[in-house]
Amino acid sequence: MQIEHHTVLNAVSRAIILCDSDTEQAKDGLYALGDYLKHYFFATARRQTEPSEMELERVAESLRALRQFLGKE
């Protein structure tokens, strides 16, 4: 799975906009983005082995939160 750079840029841009109007939502979105990136880079670093069910679920949760933050769900 390759990270989509526009997804990261959209999330950061939305968080910047929300900083003035809804700081809690901006903070939640940045946490979701951070989790997504952490899991993405962790998975990229260990491509030699298959990810566990727990790792896949964490990535799925992060993606759901990021999509919700971006208004895609």
C-alpha cells in the first residue's frame, strides 16, 4: 500500500483551517493523521513479514478516522 500524498496534504490543510473554528476537531484530525502515518511507516519498514490482524485493524481504524476528518464518510 502506497501513501497518497494528496491525502496527507488535504488532512493538514483541513486541520489548519479548523484551527480557527474548531480546535478540538483539528486536534482529533491531526491525531488520526499521526496514527495513520505511524502505522504506514511501521508497515513499510517491515514488509518482509505479513501484518497481524491487530495491525491491520489499527490501520483500518486510522483510515476511518482520517476519512471522517476529511469529510469523505
